[in-house]
Amino acid sequence: MFMGVLVVCSFVIFISYIKSGKFLRSLFLSTFYGLSSLFAVNLIGSFTGLHLCVNLFSLLCSCVSGMPGVIFLVVTDLISRLS
């Protein structure tokens, strides 16, 4: 289910990039913000105890979706810890 939500959100984000007229700039900035926020979450994780695994899925999620993708990863990690 989470993968389907991620695919739909990524599709909507790509459509907004195309409609903005600045596709490459938007894609680059989103990738930069996503990777920066993934790094920041792992850096702050030493204080909060929240660490995200850096693997292909998390890198693609943060690169394609940007900060919303990292927020998605944090929320799914917190939900998985509750159950």
C-alpha cells in the first residue's frame, strides 16, 4: 500500500515539474533537498534515536519526491516501530 502511495505522489510531482516549465531545475532542487534532508535526519538521529537505512529505495524516494519522500520514510519508520 505504501509503495502505491509513493508511486502516485511521485507521478503527481513529475507532472508538476513538467507543467512548471523548468523541469531540470525543479528536479535538481528536489533531489538536492531530498538528499540533504535524508542526511540531516540521519545526522540528528544520533540524538533522537531515529535512523533511516540508506538503501536504493530510500535514495530513490528522497531523490524523486524530495522532502515529502523523506517525511514519508520517517512516518513509515515510526509506524513500523509502533507495531
